[in-house]
Amino acid sequence: MTVTITDDFDLTKIADSGQAFRVVPAGDGWRFVTGHRLLHMTQKSAHRYEVDCSRWTWDHFWHSYFDLDRNYAAIRAEIPPEDAYLCGAALAGQGIRILRQDPWETLVTFIISQRKSIPAIRSCVETLCDSLGTPLAEEQGRLLHSFPTAQALCDASAQTLRSCALGYRLPYVQAAAQAVASGTLDLNRLADLPDEELLDSLMQVYGVGVKVANCVALFAYGRVSCAPVDVWIARVVEEHYGGKNPFPRYGNAGILQQYMFYEARTHKTSH
């Protein structure tokens, strides 16, 4: 099936933006896996993309996943010209979109992400899925698995989890799984909370600090006012904003943060 997307949309930049860890090249396009859903997407022309799902699935799931009801070009246009670094970063990152991901998967993957490089996170997440997920499809002779449920993680032995290279994050992942499986943490109900209460609730999970909570709020709940600050963003703030956090002045801080993150990681130098 072919879909048309006229707003900012760049598959490669989305894949490289560090917000989802199961997006990989596939043929001349990209493969997305989230929860139990699988999508292959290939750009055919300036605004036309080929997808291997039904119109209903695109309209009722993937459209929201790619945040296609939001006008990113308009958000870029509203950046004040005096913020030179952000203007340049937004131009470099044009095409990135905030992916609306599964809250459980996002919580665990960003717990895992602490002090790990993106390739290491991807490898760890795939190992976890292969070990404890359910089969989704076969690709090039390899069986692709879903992200494991909280109960699957609770039932897994410590040895199995250790083999997934979780390291010191192992007890954090186990605590999150136990909270969700027992119903102590209801991730669906968190969607109804205001931003600050959402962040506070997420930080009640053992091992979840401010950065991970903001990542989950942004990438799972679409809270675009939340701007995670990792080592890359901290460096940008120090080098380009004199150490003063620029995000509170912007209503779409999380989207702008993604432009900065992409720019900082792509160039890895000061401008």
C-alpha cells in the first residue's frame, strides 16, 4: 500500500534519532517493530511511501505512531531566529518525528539505555526479545520476536536476564516488570495524568530518574513539553546556551530537543 506524507518525514533521521531501538534498515527501506506490530516502509518519491500493512492498520495505529497529526514544519518555523544553534539544528534534523511508542517497551528500553551506546542498547534489546518475546515473523532466515511482556520478564530466571547484558540495570528491569505485572504500576492510567504527575509516577519505579522519566513521557505518552537531558544535550546547553536550560521557553521542547540531539550526535563538534 502507498501512503502520502507531506509534512517533515525522513526515515533515516527518525531511525538515527535515538528514540526507538528496533528500527533497522531493510532492503531499500526501514523495518519498525513496536510491541507485537511490524512494519516495513520504503520511500518511493518526495512524499510517497510504500508500507506493508492495511489501510485500517495504517490509519488506526501507524498514523499515530509517527505523530502525523502534528505539523512539524510549523514548529520549525516558529523557532526565533536569534536562537542560531536551534535554527541550525532544526534544519539539520528536519524530518525527525516523535514516535508514539508502547509505554511498557519504552520504559524498559530507556532503563536499559542508561550509560550504554545506542548500538549496545539495540543489541541488548534484541537479545531480550529473542530470549523472552513471542515469535512475530521470519526475516532472512531469522525469527523476529515481539518485545517481552512484564510477566515474561517476571518469570525469567536471573541467569536468562543476565545473559541479555543488562548489567547493573538488571534489578531496575526486574522492579519495573514486577510493578507492571502486579498492577502496582498501571501504565495505561498514567496517560491521564498531567505532565508533572506523570513524571513523578514514573520516577517511583526503582532505577528511573529524571532523564529516563522524561524519555518515557516524550516517546511513549507524546508529552512534547518534556525534554530529556542526556550527556549530548547537557553538552549543547553548556556550549551554546552558557549552561542555562533553553527548553522552558518552548512549548514543543521535546521535539526541539530531538533536533539538538541529532545535530550533536551527527557532528560531535561545537559550531
